[in-house]
Amino acid sequence: MSLDTLLSYNWGIMTPEFIILVVIALLTIFDLFMPKTMDRKILGWIGLAAIFAAMVTTASLAGGSVESILDDTFRLDSFAIAFKLLLLAGAGLVMFLAVSHEAKEGLENYKGEFYYLFLTALLGTMIMTSSGDLITLYIGLELLSISSYILAGIRKNNLKSNESAMKYVINGSISSAIALFGMSYVYGLTGTTNLLDIAAQLSVLMDSQHVYLLGISFLMILVGLAFKLAAAPFHMWAPDVYQGAPTPVTAFLSVVSKTAGFVIVIRILLTVFGAAATEGPGSVPLLLDMQDYIAVIAGATMIIGNVVALKQTNIKRLFAYSSIAHAGYLLVAVTTLSSNMFYSIWFYLLAYLLMNLGVFAVIQVVAGKTGSEKITDFAGLYRRSPWLAVAMGILLISLAGFPGTAGFIGKLNIFMGAFATEGHYVLASIMIATTVISYFYYFGVMTQIFFRPAADTSKFHIPFGILVVLIITVVGSIWFGIFPNTALDFMHNNLNIIDDFFS
Amino acid sequence: MNLNWVLSTLVFSPLLGIILLAFLPKTQEKLIKLVGLLATLPALVLSLAAYFHYLAGKKLSDFSVSAEWIQFRGMNANEPIFSVYYELGLSGFQLLLVVLTAIVATLSAIAARYVKKEWKGFFMLFLLLEVGMLGVFTAENLILFFLFFEITLIPTFFLIGKWGYFEKEKAAYSFLIYNGLGSAVLLIVIMILFAKTGTTNVELLSQMIADPTAPLSADLKLGLFIALLIAFGVKLPIFPLHSWMLRVHVQAPPAVVMIHSGILLKIGAYGLIRFGMGIFPEQFEMLAVLLAILGVINLLYGAFLAFIQSDFKMVLAYSSISHMGIVLIGLAAMNEAGIQGAIFQVISHGLISALLFFLVGVLYERTETSIIDHLGGLAKGMPIAAGFLLAGAMASLGLPGMSGFVSEFMAFLGLFKVQPWIAAVGTIGIIMTAVYLLRAVLGMTFAQAHRKFDAIVDLKGVEYVPVIVLMLLIVLIGVYPSVLSSPLQATLETIMLGLGG
């Protein structure tokens, strides 16, 4: 390949990725040459600036046509832009948490790494959203995973953090291997790794033996990715990892990493298996044929996540199960495959990003002060810091899905999809019933905050970064609850996902 | 004159109070209570203005407001847009409930003088609750209705759980979970209707459901109606979905019980009439006998259990169940007299129970008990309060000349026309009502005194306001029922049109 061909590509569409990549390189070098005694916080702020710049450039790319580089290994379509904005917003808020995080238990020696590993993980997720090829998808996934493994264990002297990293590495790599094995079948059947070429070839699949093989491959990929989403019954790692990791990392895993998980699920399942014929050209796609498997996983995830959450006494474990449950709600949207699926998943992830990151900001303040992570530490929060308590209350109400908050509109979107097409009544009913179960534990935290007396009446110091996160998340949760169309119209007017996605 | 600002202002005016309160220092007890009370007044004034606007012969549709709010879009350009509008409006029935809500809210704000701690938080939640209630009765589509409906849940949970009596947290939880389940079922109904028809506007829906070409099978309609019945049955409450409501009545602070028993329970009746009967008249007719039986069960079950209670609050709680049975009986009659009786009962019970629970609050404030035996000899110690208590009980048991009589009479008149046997069984309930109320009230006022009433003062000062206002309204409806029946006329005609067709 000559230089001319290389230069002929429109590299401009990768600007956001380049910004992040360059800043990662710079931060690594700075960290190396900075005096040991110097505060590494400045690196975090540089990272934040990079994320912001990447967000602006991503937004400016919206509205154009689909472009791709190097035979679709990198493609910029509306889907990529929409989800990249979410990932960048999530990572930006996590970065604010990280800058305000008090380093201890071994983390103080690795503060530089703490910041730029978030950026490498973010880069991985961005590559995943923009990839039209199995290889780059997998590379993005691994970049995300490996960065996350280190981040989970970065509190070197904390036993739980080490346990968390170990469990995450083992579970994560097994699941990656399973997904990769599944992908290898697809490659074997079609001889290509380009998603759209695969789709074209599979849509004329005639041989029933091949369909059977493809079915196995579907299940393997589904299982492998279900690990990443922490969907039941492959969710067991999540509570341990969430508990052991430092709070900003937990927030990252529960929001950004999960968003990326849904991105890859949609990319692979929809393009590859949404096109694969079951009985010759024009027949029911394999994805519809296999819908029930996703439905079972979705149902089990909602039930297990919400029911087990009832028993938790550790706040991070509680929110681990809560985020398992939310993955279940999102899987309902994946199952129904309705025409508003992209909308509903995107909006739900936006709402989830806001409410969950806000909650982790509060957890970071409270747990940082008390040194433990018990739910009872929240007792009397209303007395000690009324504003913090009210913010937490609003975020919890949004998580519980009460009207007037973004969480409600997100659920409404998913219900619409569930009832509109063929009517997934059972799945939708499970979703509503488990939502009511979730009131128990969300309001359980509220009971502690508002009803119980405080054991210790000292005030909280709220760092600037946390304050920013809280203001953005609380205002956002209410704003998108009352004026959801400000987000939905942006999607509708600038991004034409469904047309872009398959072209 | 353009009047479409009225309803939005009416519904959201309490928010102004919340904002004001947020800036007040939390130690200024008197000021906070005053601001809290004043913040309920704009809604009261506007609702009364709307009532007189109607009496002056003008149309209620002057107040309707509609604006685009949420669009749910499919991704393809050619798919229908699912729009939810912000639309508020009033019919005669809604108008009456809004007036009732505004009155009871203001009077409860007076009763909130007994709140002992954290007045600021209390009034902020209280006003938020008022926004929810006013919104519920003015919403013209199901999604907006649901939004306001859930807005009432959260403040009520906190008001019970924080300011209630001994077992408050348990009561708050059972309130939350039962009502949460009820609203979950309601949400399913709303979303199915929305997904199938593309609208949630009540009027459009009732036309669409009546249309035989609508994309809903008869089975689905029946299923949706039964789901609605369960959703609002939790709220009303219909036996056996009532246990949460007993706890709330006993544990919640007086101001909140006045609201809860006076207004919040009525949302169940309102929903059954407006959505159950309005959207699914055929299905309502199919299940009318079942509803009549459920009504009689409620009536008798409540009455018999009220008879053996030793706590006056429990007597009133069971009495609420019993009286809601009369609403069901009236509705099940499916004729004009019956439905009118049911609506009368909704409003009359709202006033009566607010009065009785206010008096319970007054008594508890002075004696720290609501056990009937402990209150014996009340007539000697607090003659005026005892007198009003007796009058309230008389209204509740349906003494002619008071509002309770008109509603019970009409509800039974309706049912006797269609289901004489069930109605005949139901009349036992009326007798029982007299028995349990007189037993309880006489036990408190005239029985042997077990305590001294020396240091206890009678009703005084501002406490007279709720008592006298409510009493006057009860008597007004009793002697001049057309204050209610004339605004209801149009609503009844619409309902009868849907039923009789």
C-alpha cells in the first residue's frame, strides 16, 4: 500500500480517537518525567480537557454521511456518533470523580496510571462503537478489558481490590475467549471479518448444517458478551469486582463499560445475525429465531439482579446488583427488536449514565469519609448534608423509574417497544414487577438517609469535581424526565441510525 | 378572555410555596407554617373561581390547555409518531374534585400546626403532594395522569415515614409497595393502550374503544379493564387489597390522613369512573354484578370490623372501607341515580372523613390517645369538640339533611332498580354503620370518664376553621344537593351515553 492510498483516506473522521490517543501518549511521558513529589492531579485535568475536546469534535461530525477507513475497520456512522457521545460524557464524569478521589492503599504511587488507564479504556470503547469489522471490534474490547483489569486492582495494598482484579481477569478473559470462539465460526463460514460482507453472505445461506453451526456461534457470542454486560447467569463477578475496585473505577465499569457492552452486542447481533437466513434467502433471520434466548437472559437478569439486591448490606454491592438489573431492562429492548430500539437503548443508557454516576459520586463522598461502605453509613445523611441527601434522593427516584425523571422516560420507551411489535407481554410484566421490587432497596437507602438518626454529625466536604458531577447528573435526570424531546429530537434530526447502520 | 393559563397555574401554584420555603431558615416554625398555609390558597381561590365561572353559565372547556410535550418516534420516517400532549382540562366531575382537593388541602395545612419537627421538609413535601393531587384530577391523558399519580406517592411515603406515629416506617413501606404494584398494573394498561392506539387522550380513547374496527380484541379489552379494576382497587381500596390503608390511617400524622382519606383514596374512585367506565363501558357492564357484590362485601366487611375496634382511628379506617363499598354499589347499578350517588359519596366522604380525622388529631394532640375507652367522658371535658364529633358521625352514618344521606340513598336507589337482592343484603351495612359509629362516638363522649379533663382545653382559635367549614359544606350538600348535581349533569350524560349507547 502506497502512501498515497493511505493519505487518500479521510482520517479526519478519527479526530476524536486521535485526540484521546495523543493525550494518552503525552500523559505517559509527563508522568515519567514529572518529579515524584509533584501532584499528579494535573494529569487528570488534562485528560478531562482531552475528553471534552473529543466530545466537541464528535458532535461536530454529526449529520454527515457514513464514512469508512481501511475497508470498514473504522467506520463513522450515526450509531457510532450517538454512542460515542454517551461514552465520552460518561468517561468525562468518571474523570471528575477520579480527580476528586482520595488516593490511598497503594493507589498514591500510581495516580498517573489511574488517569490515563481510564483514557485507554475509553479509547477501546470508542474503537468498538466505530468498527465494522470483527477484528477491530475485538481489539477495542480487549483494550477496554485489559485497562479495566488493571484499574480494578490499582489499590495495591487492599486485599479486596486484589481479589477484585483477579476475579475480573479470570472471568473476563474466559468470556472474551468464548466470544472469540463464537466469532471464529462466523469467520469460518464466510471467510471474511467485515461485518457487512458477513451479513451479505449469510443472508443467502442455504445449507441447514451451516445454519446449525451459526446457531452455536450465536449462543457462544451471546454468552461471551453477556459476561461483559453482567447479565444473569453470568453476573457473579460484578458484585465482587464493583466492591473491590476504587469508586471511580466502579462507576466506570457500571456505566461506560456497560454502554460499550451494549454497543458490541448491537453491532454483532444485529448486523451478523439479523441478516442470517434460517431457511434460505428471505426467511426469518436467525436473530428472530433466537429471540427467546435473549428474552430468557433478560428476564433472569431482571429477576436475579433485583431480588438479590434486597439482601445487600454493602452499598457498592447493592449498586452492582442494581446495575445488573438495569442491564436486564436494556436487554428487554434488545429482545423486542422494535423499530425504536436504538432510540430506547440510547435514551435509557443516557438516563442510566446520569443517575448511576450521580449515585457513585455520593457514594464516593460518604464512603470516603466513613472508610466503610455499609448502607447504614448513610443514616442521617439528611441531617448532616441536606443538599447531598436531596440529590441522592432524586437520583434514586430516577433509578426506581418514577415519572418526572429520565429513568421513567427511559422505561417508557422500552415498554413502547415491548408492546408495539408482537407484544412481549410476559417480559414487559417481569420488567414492571421487578421495578416494584426495586422500590424496596432504593427506598431502603432513602429510609437510612431521611428517617434514621446520624451516628456522627460532622459535615461533609464536597470537592469541586463531585459537585460538578452532582449538578450535571441531578439537573440532567430531571431535565430529561420533563423535556425528553431535547435529547430525542437531537437523535432524530441529526442521526439516522437505522439507515446508516446497515449501509 | 383567554383562560387557558388558569389550570396550569392552579396545579403548579403550590410549587411557588416550595421555592419560598427553600429560602426560609428551618428554625422559623411560625413563619414556615404560615407560608405553607398561604401557598395552598392560590389553588383554592382559582378552583372556586372556576366553580363560579361554571355557575355563571360559562363553559368549562374555556380552561382546557394543550401543548406538545413528548414525541416517541420509530426510526423510520413513515412510522407513526406517538405523541403525548401536555393537556389539562375540567369536566363537572373533575371540577368538583379539584375544589374538594383545594379545600381539604388548605384545611390540612391548618391541621399541620400539630407537626412537631422539621416543619420545612414537611410543608415542602405537603405542597408537592398537593401538586400531584390537583394534577391527577385535571390531567386529560393517561400518561400525564400517571405522572401526577406517582408524584403523590413519593411525598406521601416520606410524610408517613417521617412524621407518623410509632410504626410509621412499616406503614410507609406498605403504602409504597401496594400502591407501587397498583400503579405498575396501571402502567401496563396505559402502555398497551398507547402502543395499540397511538394516543392516551381519554376522550379519544373512549371513542376508539367503542369503535368496533379498533385494533383491540374483546378479550384484550376485558383484560385491560380487569387490570384497571385491580390498579384502582388497590387505591380505593377494594377488599382484599385494603390492608395497607389501615396501617396508613393509623400511623400517618393527622394532616396527612385528612388528605389521604379525603382525597387520595378518591383517586381510586375517580379512576374507576373516568377511565374504567369512560373508556370501557361494555366491559364495565359485563362485570357489574361482580362489582355490586364486591361493593356489598366492602360495605359489610368494613362495617363489621369497625364494630369491634378499640382504637377510634381504626374505626374510621374500616369505616372508609365500608363507605367506599357504597361507591362501588352505586357504580355497579349503571344507572343515573346510582352513578350520581357514587360520585356524591366520593365527595361527601372526602369532607366527612377530613372532618373526623381532624377531630382525631385535635383529641390526640390533647390526650395523646385515640383509644375509645381512654377518651370516655369527653363531653364533659371538651363539649364543643364532642358535639362536632357526634355531628360528624351523624353525617357519616347518613342522617337525612347531611351529605352522607343523599349519597347513600341515591346509590341504593340505583342498585335496587337493577339488583334488588344484592341491594337488600347491602342495607344491613347501613344499619351496621349506625351501630358502629354510635358505639364508638358514644363510648367516647358519654361513657364513664377514666381520666381527668382538667388541663384539657376545648377547640380554640384557628381550630374552629376546618371544623366549621367542613360542617357547613356537609350540611349544604345535605340540604341543597344541586351544588353538586348541577355541575355533574353533563358528566353523567356523557357516561350514560357511553353505557346505554
